[in-house]
Amino acid sequence: MGPAGAGHVPDGTLFVNLHGYGLSTPPKPKIVLASFLTALWVPEAQIPDDPGDDVLPEPADRGAGGAVRG
């Protein structure tokens, strides 16, 4: 990670509690994405209001065992 994000995330680890074992509702993906980008010092003007499907890359084609096929 570059020096820009070093202040908010000193060890380079981003964490989000998905509330898997509680009665709470998990956070919406766009909220998690915005919090990660904010932690990495991305200017608010560059964070999309609604990231939609075009923000995340397409998943790789994986065969048996999870290996990426080329």
C-alpha cells in the first residue's frame, strides 16, 4: 500500500464485520466499498454513489479445486 493510505490503515489490513453470527443485518456492499475507499484516502468525489455491477471485475473462470484456467 502506498503512503497515502498508510495513516488510516497502518498494517495494510481492511476489515468489515459482516454480522454472520448475529441478528444484525449485514452491511450493503456499496457501504463497505465506500468505507474501504475512505480508509485508503480516496477523495469523496471519486467514490461512486451507486457502484453497480461495473465496479467489480468479472470472476475468473475456475476449474476443479479453484485453480484459474487460462
